Amino acid sequence: MQTAGLGGMKHNTILLGWPDSWRKKPSWRNFVETIRVASAMELAVLVPKGINWYPSNEDRMKGHIDIWWVVHDGGLLMLLPFLLRQHKVWKHCYLRIFTVARIPPLLPVLCVCVCV
């Protein structure tokens, strides 16, 4: 991650696949360590689950797209699923946005917003 970029430009997001066989292999350690390094470098991390079964242009998906907005990064994570839904494959999917909010006693509360 430290050597990526082009000239003076530097990336601000990494795409990391979900470890499918984390119970059989110690791949979860690499997954967690990569997230720690990305967090220390202040990078946004996108973790799609099931990227190997990504639909083709002829498919039409139904159901929902879950977004876990853990770090408020200025809206990048909200823009990506919105743009994804503009495509004909994902047009009929609903967005489900999950976020962690803090209330006055500083207790974490899970808030759920469902967008159409």
C-alpha cells in the first residue's frame, strides 16, 4: 500500500476481498492486518462480499445492497452504492445503510436507515 500511486498522486481507497475460507485457513489474520494498516494510513476500505459471483450485464439483481458505514469519510461510501444503483443490473435493489452513532452518554447504538 505504501508504494502505490502515480507520481505525486496517491490512492485514498483500497478494495479488499472478504476472506471466504477464514474458518479453514488463517487468512483472516491477513485480512485484519491489512485493515489495520489501511486505517493507520487513513485509507477508505471497501470490502465486497461474494465478489467472485459478480453479475453480468444481462443479469437483473433484486434484493438489497448492505452498506456498513463505520467511518464517516465525507460521503464516498454513500456515493458508490448510489452510482451502482444507476446501472440496469442493480436498478431494482434497495440500499440498506447501517452506521454506528454515539448518543450523549457515549454508548454505541446501531442505527439503521433504509433508502429506496
